[in-house]
Amino acid sequence: MLITGLLLIIVINPILTYANKTTHNNLTVFHNKTLDPTLLTKLDQATELLKASELYNPDLHLDICLNDGSKYPKLIRAIRGQAFAWGFYNKVVLQGNANYNENYVELNGYKWNLTQLLAHEMTHCLQFDKLGFWKSKPIANIPNWKWEGYAEYVSRQNTDQKDLSKI
Ligand SMILES: [Zn+2]
């Protein structure tokens, strides 16, 4: 119980495991190394994608936790499993190796578009914000195709991807 409580406190307060935080509009970016301003551009692009969602809340504040030396992403990986990133509650936690200039996150040799990954995870935070703790995954038993499909629907808005919604 004590360990679970301690873990929860660390998970809710990323600042305990990061050296720095930078505020950018409604976002707080937690980082260990010097923040690359290119990431902020990607976060802005991701936020633009979110505005198309009916769940978008301009007042929502999100924590963006980078994978640049903090133990935080490792802790989330231990709890939730391996992934490119995780979005839950008001937090987006990057897990793979990010290349901001080339706009991708790499994990096990696979690459995911960074802007779309950020928008995908931020959409999970919008779902959480709208539905609440008990009606969100992983507490609520929502089918993956619905929960993940919605995040993909919001994040994949490139012109060559939009055709999907026209079929
Ligand atoms: Zn997802």
C-alpha cells in the first residue's frame, strides 16, 4: 500500500523525477536536458490537430514528459508496458527515441510521426477530461478500436490520410 501510494505521488508529480520544466501555453514540458524549441513547434502542430475534435478543451492543461534521462518514462513503462508514448489523465509521456528535427519517435526500429503521436496521446487526455476517471481507459471497459480509433481519427489529418474518412 505504501509503495503504491509513493508510486502514485511520483506519477502525479513528474517534477519529482525531472530536473527542469518549461511552460508553453497550456502545456508544461518536463525535461532533463536543455529543451529543443523544435519540440514546441511540434506541440503547437499537435494542438492544432486537436482543435478539430469535439472533445477539445482550450482550458485544459497538460503535462508533457520527455524521455531524455528522467526515470519517469521508465516508471510508466514498468506500470503500463512498452509503447511509443502513453497518454493518460493530463499527461503525455514519451517513451521512444525522439528526433524533433525529422519529426519522429523511434522504438525497436519502428518510427511514428512525432506530431501525430503527440496529437494521439493528447487526444487520450481529452477523452479522459471529458469522460472522467471511471469512464476512461484503463478503468472503464472501452473497446480498444473505439478508444484508440478516436485518437487516430483526430491525429491522422495529413492530406494523404484524410481520404479514409471519405470512403
Ligand atoms: Zn493510444
